[in-house]
Amino acid sequence: MNDLLYVGGGNPLNGTITVRGAKNFVSKAMVASLLGESPSVLRNVPQIRDVGVVTGLLELHGVAVKSDPDAGILDLDPSNVESAHVADIDAHAGSSRIPILFCGPLLHRLGEAFIPDLGGCRIGDRPINYHLDILRQFGAVVDKREGGIHIRAPRRLHGTKISLPYPSVGATEQLLLTAVRAEGITELSNAAIEPEIMDLIAVLQKMGAIISVDTDRVIRIEGVDRLEGYTHTALGDRIEAASWASAALATGGDVTVKGATQPEMMTFLNTFRKVGGRFDVQDDGIRFWHPGGDLDPIVLETDVHPGFMTDWQQPLVVALTQAKGLSIVHETVYENRFGFTDALRGMGATIQVYKECLGGRDCRFGQRNFHHSVVVSGPTPLSAADIEVPDLRGGFSHLIAALAAKGTSTVRGISLIDRGYENFQDKLVALGADVSRDAGRS
């Protein structure tokens, strides 16, 4: 029952909620604390499951973590870092992919690291070969064993020159967390430059790192012998903010998202306006609302930053089911991100999935038989259904669909949503949604 939510749909979401630090940054900043020789303080930390997973992994490695959840503050003291037992890491990490990012800091601190078999949301291949190749180029020895991978550094890691075939966020984070204490200069070409990456670079610079970012996606790091702790306030979660914006649009509502900031969301805001939504940028957040009348269809391609973020795509597709006409969405970041549309079709949406690149350009998935484009025809009324959450972003998108649908939906597997949406049920209630864990109350 704790993993199930009843959602009474058909009512606009109205009100004000607050988003805190970005899931895609906070966990990486927590890992970065391992690199310091003194304590770190991280502010604006959300109460999400990923933070709990990383907290537990840090504690397994001897980091003292003090948390003030209400204030959103973490104190991280890495003075007594030590090796953790393999079984403990495996049991605590669960399906999280975070342990791979522990490798660089642990190699510097302990000379070895172990990562269990990795899980994560089922949205594409997301191979870890980028990570392992990067660690090898720094001089690490990678040994694949039953149940995971053991990595060791026979001597101090050394700088290297790496060109990524695709600007992977995870691979860029891995390189940054490894290069800052490696001997010599490291150069990364075709790097990811998402706002969360830039905030991680800001944290590392506060710790004593020397990092430069060029306009051509080249990052250069000059390794240093020692890093100190940091004090930092995390940037707001632009994915959660956009999810609530899409929920306002899909339900015909009016939602103010405190903590949302314009600079990181400019691409989303342009698209939100093209669809017919309205927004007002305020000093402490952004108000999003449906102005009435018909929404407009659009042609959209996801891309790495500064393009339209893949994590914005799924909740917006739900809103596009209510636009008048044909919308086309081409997913170029993850090859299997349209599985969530099966549930939408079951609720009455008219969505066709294609293997072809239906955007303005061919992408790396075009000749590989992946269903990575959709055509959405609307507006279509949605009806309540029994829904199983497939992954984090798809799950929240299903939740939006249930809120827009007529009748009461049963949403199963909502613990996945807890990974990245802080107190989402309380926020839904604050916005006037009819949600309950008890079938008799919705």
C-alpha cells in the first residue's frame, strides 16, 4: 500500500509549491566532499531518496554526515574515510548508479574502489564503459569480478586527454571528480556543460581545483595535491520545476514554483510559451499557468544543454495530448524514453511511436531500430486507469496524466518518484489535487 497512490483527476492544479536543490547536482556534490581534507557544508538539499542513498554510501566509507532536513543543510566530514565492505555497498546502493562516481575520489583517498552491478531507470542503455575507459586512461586498473568491479590505483593517477564520442553528463562528472587531484593536466573534449555540471565545477573550484571551460565544450583541469572542504548552496531543480509547469498546463491550472530560476530554464520557457502556456518570472520563483483556450501543437527535439532537456520531454508530452493538432517529438538523448506512452494510450491519448528521426536532423539512434520519435494528436480526453510507474520521469508524467484524466486512477510503484521529487504527495495536496493512499478517500 505504501507504494500505491489513488489519484482523482479532472481538477486544475492551483497554488504555490517550492523546489530545492537539483537531484542531478546534489548527489554529485556530496560525492565531491570525499576529495576534501576538511568538512563541507551543502545547502538547499532536498529530502529525496537519492540523497538518502548517497548519505548511506558516504557513511559506509567513514564520512560523518549531519543533516538538518527542514533547513536543507548537510555537514559532510571526510576525515576518517575508509574502505567499505562490498556486501554493504551492494545492499545499500540498490538500483542507484551513484557508486560509479565514488571511484575517482576513493582512488585518490584509498587507492581502491568497488562498485556493485549498477541499476538505474530503464530508459536506455546508459553504459558505464565511458566511466571505466576514463579511469583506465588516468592509470587505474579495472578488474571485473562477480557482482561488480574492483578498481585500484597502483600509483598516483595522472592527467590525460580524452574526447567523448557523445557529451555524456555522467562521464563528464566522472572525469571532473577524478582529474582534480590527478598529477598534471587533463583535457576533456566534447564535454557536457549542463548547469548542474557548471555548479559541480563551482564546488570543485571552491575546494581548490583549477578548472577552465572553453566555448567549444573543452574542459581543462590542472591537478592539485590537496583539496579542502566547501560551503555551497545548490542550484534549484530545473527538472522538477518544469514537471510542475507541465502539470499546470495539462490540468488547466495555475502553479507558482518557488525556487525555479529563469537562466537554467530559458529553453523550456520558450517551448512552454510556444505551446500556449503563460509564465511570469518572479524574484523567488516562476508562475506557470494555462490561459484558457486551445494549446498549440509543436515540433520538438531533445538535445544536450543548451538544447531542450530530455527530462523535460516526458511531462510535456502529457500536456501535448491536450494541444489542438499534431505535435512531433524527436528524442535524441536516450533511445528508449517513449515506453511511458503505452500508459497514455491506454488512457485515451493518440500517440504514435516511430523508429525514424522525425526531427530536423538525423541522430545516433536513427539507423538502430529504436523507437525514438512520437507524433501526438490532440486534444484527447484522458480516462482514469491502473498505471505502473516505469521510471522516475515517466512516473511523474503518468501522475500528471492521472491528474488530468476523468475518474480515479491507481498509480503503482510511486517509490520511484521519491528518488527525485521531494514530498511530491504533500505538494499535490497543497495544489488541491485529490490524492490518497486509501482507496476509500479518493
